[in-house]
Amino acid sequence: MMTEFEPRNILVTGGAGFIGCNYVRYMLATDPAVKIVNLDLLTYAGSLDNLKDLPDKVNCETREGALGYESRHVFVQGDICDRELIDRLLREHSIDTIVHFAAESHVDNSISGPEVFVKTNVLGTFTLLESARNYWLEEGGPDHKSQVTSHDSYRFHHISTDEVYGTLSKDDPGFSETTAYAPNSPYSASKAGSDHLVRAYFHTYGMPVTTSNCSNNYGPYQHSEKLVPTIIRSCVNGTPIPVYGDGSNIRDWLYVEDHCSGIDAVIRRGVPGEVYNIGGINEWSNINIVRHVCGLLDELRPLPSSVRHLTSHSDLISFVTDRAGHDWRYAIDATKMNQELDWSPSETFETGIRKTVQWYLNRRET
């Protein structure tokens, strides 16, 4: 039986972005012994607003004997390609776990400007791997005086995407961990490259890595450019809701907190060198997503006065030219997560999207 790994000093890359900030919140709330160093360059996708009101305080005693509070979260603005910075953070904070979210991830942007995707997603991942290899495997890391193996002492967890597998037809089974890679955009190709680097560092150097490929995430703190925030914003403002093509493209939708719990399960109970697919088991076409969210807005927020002549928020739907290389269907087979790690999503799409819509509405009102 494998001993459960216990992360204690975690370097989270991209922790001011959508999924990263939710993971930071999840870990601080569920494990009071965890300390997090959060490294983010704060490009367009990351924001310090995502890190307000963290559940990061613990009671402590000051030098004068009085009771006070200590934060378990440290934010550092910086680039994952900066080797000197990564080296310093690993040593200063005795990092035993790296959770690597930082990535360029907008498919449309990768089509118009692919270079930054290769730099961040491939070179950035390489820089992190090299720094961790040197600190953990060559210097012995924070446990250099102990006799435990590197697999017992450290974890490098890499967050990838289902897009590395390409596209599916209507009747194809969902992507599994053994599905051949077939990326179709510069974004997914750069993520595939980083995945292969992570795998190589396990087989070549014995780096204690795990990788997870996830389906489409939704939930609080998502960037405004993504589908669900765009629908909500358009409904509230009474502006057209853009839908690519005919809206028939299908995605598997995963509530972000379920993703975070899945990542935690992989880090604690996953086998080094293995890949785990984390899916929501919720396949929806884009047009049905839009209509469902519009129905929730019909219930929770009346149409603005500027469009009161419409009968439903769904009347705002506007079909636009499909984007280049738009994969038709993604679906995740999460059997391995369920059978080996006893994980499954807690939210259905209906429960998760209601929470999400209400969160965005509440935020607009504060």
C-alpha cells in the first residue's frame, strides 16, 4: 500500500488565475498545515483581486507573548521562466510540492500569436523542472539529511488539458490516460510539449511527477473572456451573446472546486509518473450551455430595461463565425480517478452552474 503524500510547503504557479486561485483557496481551507508560495506574473489572466479574503490565517503567539495571526500565503510576482527566482523560492521556503498551473491558455490568442505560448508553456515548464531537479534530486531539498526517497518527499504536479488529445466524434469514447496525443492548436500543442517534458523527467531523472488532464472548468473567478462569464455579462447588460458556429460543439464541464479536490487527490494518493484525467462527467453542447444559463438569468435577474421587448435572455443569442481549428467534442473518461483514487465530482452541471451564476450576480452587486 502506498503511503499518502502530505504537501506542506507548496509553490503554486499561476495562483492568481482562475483555477490557480481556486486551488489556493481550497488548500488553505481544507488543510490547516499547508503553507503556499503563490508565483504569478499577473498578465491579463491573473489578478490580485482573485486573492482577496483568503482563508489563510492561523493563530500564533508573538514574541511578546500576545496572540496574533500568521498568514499561510505568500504572493510573489514573477515569471516561471526566471530560473534564478525559482531557485531562490524553492530554497527560501523549503518547497516540497510544486503545483504548476501557470500557462497561456486562450486558444484564439494562440492562433494569432503562438510564440508566447511556446515560451510560457514549454520553456516555463522546463525551467521549473530543472530547478526542482537540482534542488530535490541533486541537493536533497529540505529533507537532505533524511534517508527517505525523493518519491516520498516531493511532488511536482503538472496541470494539463483535454485539448492535447485532439477532438472526438459523436460516438467516440471519452479521452482516457492512454489516448494518443493529437493537438490541433498552437495552445494545445504547447501543452502537449510540456506534458512530454514532465513525463521525460520522471523516466530520465526519477523526478516525482504527476500530471492531470482536465475538461472545461467553470466557476468563481473565471476570466471574463471565457464562455460562462461572457453569457452572464451579456445577459446582465442586455448585449448579444456570441456563439461560435451553430453552437453544436460539445464539452465536458467540470466545476472548478471539483477540479481542485481532484488535484489534491492526485498529489496525495497518485502514483509518481502517472497521468490522471479529471472530468466533470457533464457533456453539454455550447448552445445548450448558453440556453441553460439564460434560463437561470430569466429566473434570477430580469431582462434590463433596454431589451424589455425580448421574452427571454436567450433572445440575445447571436451566432458568429466559427474560429479556426475549433475541435468539435471533448469528453473525459475519469474511471481511473474513481477506481484508483476514490474521486468523483460532487457537482452536477445544474448544481454547479447555479452556484456560479449566483456568485457572479452577487459580485456585481457588491
